[in-house]
Amino acid sequence: MQNGKLMPFAALVTATLFSIAAQAQNPLVSPESQRRAKELLRKMTVDEKVGQLNQSSGIVMPGFVDQKPDDMIAKGEVGSILWLNNTKEINRLQHIAVDQSRLHIPILFAFDVIHGWRTVFPVPLAMASSWDPSVEEAAQKEAGEDARAAGIRWTFTPMVDIARDSRWGRIMEGAGEDPYLGSAMARAQVYGFQGKSLGPDSELVSVKHFAGYGAAEGGRDYDSSYIPEVLMQNVYLKPFHAAEQAGAGNFMSAYMDLNDVPATGNRWLLTDVLRKDWGFQGFVVSDAFAVASLQVHGFAADPADAALKAINAGLNMDMASLTYTHNLAKLVAEGKVSEATLDKAVLPILAIKYQLGLFDHPYVDDTKTDAVLDRPEGLALERKIAARSMVLLRNENHTLPLTTSAKKIAVIGPLADSIHDIEGGWTVEGLFGGPAKSHPVTVLATLKSRYGANAEITFVPGPQLSRVFPSMLDALTGVKQVPPPTEAEKADWINKTKAATADADLVIAVMGEAASMSGEAASQASMALPGIQQEMLETAVASGKPVVLVLENGRPLDITWASEHVPAILEAWYPGTEGGNAVADVLFGDVNPGGKLPVSWARSVGQEPLYYNHNLTHEPEDRPTFTSRYWDVESKPLYVFGYGLSYTSFNFSNLRLSHDHIRASESTEVSVDVTNTGSVAGDAVAELYIHQRAGSASRPVRQLEGFERVTLKPGETQTVKFTLGKDELEFWSPQTKAWGVEPGAFDVWAGGDSKASLNTLLTVTQ
Ligand code: BGC
């Protein structure tokens, strides 16, 4: 960030320097933790310091990790351990560190507690669909308590990567395409895990993957990202900065090359932006094996060069690759890395260990773990959050909500009764060995209990879903691939579907993707419903019976046909442990759906990357002639960002500004009235969008700058208020290379999705 030098547009710009915000920030650790850390650091040898920068695997992983870390821990060569989900083993290794290593420094245990431990919450993309940050905060508070009860004090969450391309498998781990919604969800997760400040009751977060990972070319996981600084600042970095300002203690560097410099060796990211501009006080860990990969990228000549480049870029901790362990001490001895650089890398790790209370309480009471993980309040919360996260995409002729009057129900689809898929990816128990102890409720199970003995349910699952190329985790854990069905088997399933649906009063199809089809190393080139689900769905619709499609998936899929032929479509994402119950709560109207899409839903994969906050082009899409569009497919999404239906209807009116002319340093209040015009209570999300008409750079056609989810009784009106001020109006200009509010005219819209038409104008003067 530039300082107060004279800049070309300085007269127009009220520059806002992040460093000012950084100075105002509360310290991450207390002066006492800082003092104790410094005192300890003075006693440490170079080898012991390097030890603190090493995060070792707690498990043997053939091909990746050859041995358990016991000996290294005893020698003080391990600062952190990851991938352990066994509490007794965690205590055993902690005893080695505390009892046998010279300085008795406890280990910080880490794992990917992404959306719960034994109680698995909906995947993050689903929770973002709630458009309710309190949902994320509550879920992650619960997940953090569970993690701590199991001995894990550091979670590799939240993933705040902006994803504008649904082919990218990890879209399900984040909050979707929007920096404003993403920032709100990022903050909520930091507060959920860490609380408002870091302390003994906190679960340390890791904000990942810093930065630009979601822009991998072609949506292929790990592929290079090319992102100009204007987009880094205005889009990709925003949720990271929000998480940092919320007090995040750790960041994780991403795998990919960012503009040809791997994120793990990227000094601009790790030092200039994160520490100098933002004033980050915590530490940065690499992604798994990413320091060693600097060589694979063709960025480092050998492992020593990789260690050198990573530490000089500002990377504190090496996850799993042992590159620091094998090279750093020598680099210090040779004078290539100064001891001051080493100390700077170690100090925040020690200080955070003190701040978390690890030195005072290194062990976890494993007699209490199960009682915490099994508490029923967690499941009740999960059910509520799952239902709150669902998005109703279509509901013709009030197909939903259902009554229990149907006597013959056909349930079809491979996900209707799959306990392996309903919780989605990144479930901790059961990963890398150990029993999975959650007991997910499937949609079929809950339908059976809702309808009881009065109805007959016929279940046609169809063939089990399988990937063409195996999933990384399946490969690691030795899960066998299911062979694709033969033509005869396919025909048999279609016949069974025909018979069951012809005979039914109601068809409920539960379809989408297997959990292993989204997540890491799970990018895909086609968005079609995998397997023979599309044929099964078309067979069901051909029966003429009412069909309800419940989707379980981690990304938008090609449901263009369904959007025209299936009367009701409910997006349930991967809804978690109580998922089946939550789906039924919505299907039967106990809960009125109020979720909204956090991503633009493409009609076909050729539209990707697709996002609503693009710039206006030379030929905007509503012109009749040379529009910037494809000639063979609609250019608009199937469902726009922010879209979602309800069992009631809402009207937005009376959009007004407290001041329609403000100075660049001032703010205005925006109000809009939301009325429930239907006959049942329901939730509306009031969404606020702006567009700056002219300035030193073109601005997006629309950008979200406020939202609030409200519950309204039939006939009730509520006034929702937002503020438009510096935080909402400023942008990073590629011309001034600074943040600022530029005077000019701003369109303001409010409504129920990103196509909201109710609008007014705000004028900003110098
Ligand atoms: C993933 C990270 C994860 C880490 C540790 C990596 O493969 O990219 O998101 O936190 O593994 O499990």
C-alpha cells in the first residue's frame, strides 16, 4: 500500500490506509504471553527453534509420511502435530513433549475441523446460504468446543477463498463468490472458534488458503492463479482481511502459483500485504507439503532453497514436509538466514501457545470427551442450522410444503439413504482411520418415520455414484472404486424407477453428488447429474406424478431440465448429521425455507466462471445486437446470486436514504421496508447492492454491500436499515493504487436477490 505520497487522483480520493486500521487493532496475545514467549526463546538452541517451526504428521501415510513423530518430539523437533483424531494418542504424544523434551514445550495439535466433529454441521457453502452469520458463529463455536474436548486446539478453518467457478471442487468449503458475504462469514467463523479474543477457551483458526486459490485456472484444483492486484484487493483478499481484523491468529498459505510466484514463497502476500499493510500479529503455516513443493513448481532449486525462500517470504511453519527440519539450521549456520529472522518466525508460535493456555494445561481430559461430543444440544442446533441453510429453488403450484396424506411414496436416487454422503467431505472422525461415530439421519429414514405405518414407501436407489478418477482421500485410505453400472444394470434401474413412480402418489428424488465428488482434488468438467440420475428423474417426471427433487451436493449442478420439468426443487447441500430430519422439516413446512444462493447458478458449464459482480462491457448483455454473450446459450444464470424462494411472498418498498448527498468522508443510512404478503410466517433476506457510475476505474455492475435476514409474520412489515459509508463505498483503484471513496453517483438497489429492481441514487461529493 502506498503511503501519503502525492498520487495522480489524490484530489479525488480519500485514501484509507490499512496500516491505520492495523495500529488500532487489539494485540493478539497479552503482554504476559509475549513476555513469557520471549523469555523462553532466549533459552532455545537453533535446533529447538527450528523444531517449533515444524508441523509433523501424527500418522503414518504410506508414500507421504514414513514414521510416527515420537523420537522427533522427544528431541524438541516438533512444534505442532496434525491429522490426529484420537484423544488418547494426542495425550500420549503430548506427554513425550512435556516430559521428555529439554524445554518441555507443549505441542499444538491441529486438524481440519471444518464443519463439526462428531456432530457434523452443513458444509460451509450451505451455511453461507443461510445469509445469517450467527449460524456460522454458532456452528463453529460448537465445533470448537468439540475439537477442544478431543484435544485439538487449532483448526484449519475457515476457508475464505472466493470461488467464481463451480468446476472448482473446493467451492463447497467456502462461502461462494462474493467478498461481502464471504467477509461476514469469515468474521463469524473466527468469532465462533476463537471468541472475541484469543485465550484458553479459544480454538485457534487458520484462515486459508492465502490467497487466490479459488481462481485456479479452469477450476482445476492446485492450478495456477493469475489475478491482477485490482482483483486481489477488491475481491480475493477481502474475506482474508476481514478474518484478520476479527483477530485470526493463524493463516495458511495456498498451494498454487499466484502470478507465477507460489503463495508459500510469496513475499508480497505473506509480508507486504499480511504483515505490513494489515499488521497481522499471528503466524503463517504452509499448506501440507507446500514448502517441499516449491521445488516441484520450479521455483526453488532444491529443498534448502525452498526453505530459504519460504522463511524469507514470511512463512513461519512448514506443514508436514520436514523441509525446515532438514535445512533451516544449516541455512542459519551458513548465514543465509539470520537468527533474527528465525526468532521472528518462532516468537508468535510460542506466544500463541502461552495465550491458549497450553503451557498450563497441555493435556485433555479424555474421560470427558465423549460426553461433550455426544451432547444432544449439538444435534438440535445442527438440525436447526441445516434447515436454515436450505434454498428453495422451485415450487410450482405450491407443491411444497407436503402433507402426510400421500399413501404411496416412491423415493428415488442414490443419496436418499446414503449415510456416507449426507455429511459431505471433511468429517474428522473416520478420516485417516478410527471409527466414525456420528449417526447421520438420511432423508429416507426420516420419511419412513414421518409417514409411519399409514403409507407405503418404495425405495429405488439406482446405481451407487462413483468417480471416473478416484478421490484423493479414497486413494489414501484404500477405498475401492465402484465399477460403473453395465447397460443391463442401468436398464434394470430405469425399469424399477418406472414401476415405483407409476404406482406412487408422490415421488421424492434425492440426487446430486457423492461427497467425494466435491472438495479437494475434486474439480469436474461437467456439471451434469452424475450416473443415471438424470434418466431416473426424467422417468419419474414422465409418470405424471408430483415430483420433489432434493439436492445433496457441494456446488451448482446442471439442473436446467429439472428447472423446467420438476415442480419442486430444494437445495439441501450436504446438510450434516441431522440432515434427513432437517430436509423433512422444510419439506413438511415446519420450517419455511429462507436460504439464498451464495453463488450464481450456471445453466451449463460453458458459462463458467460465472459471477454477478462483473463489470459492464462495451456491449452490455441487455443490448439487442452485439451483446457480450454466447450465441448458443442464455448468458444469464439459471438462478442468480442471492436467489431463493419461500412458502410465503415478500414485497420490498420505500427504499430511502437519510441523506442522498454526502461527502466522501460521511455516511448515509439506507432503509427499506419488507412486507410478508403471504399467509404464513417466513424469512426474507434484504439484500443491498450498489454500483458506482464513473470514477478512476470501472466498477462492477452491482456489488453486495449489506444484507439482513428477518422473520416476518403474515402481513407484517419491518424496516431494515443499512449504512453506506467508507467501508461500503471505497475501492482499491488500479490508477491510484490506493483505497478510497471517489466522489460520483452511486446506484443503490434493495430487494430479495441480485436482480432487485427497487432503486435510488446516492451522490457523493468531495
Ligand atoms: C488442504 C488444506 C488442509 C490440509 C491439512 C491440504 O491438503 O489443502 O485445506 O487444511 O491439507 O489437512
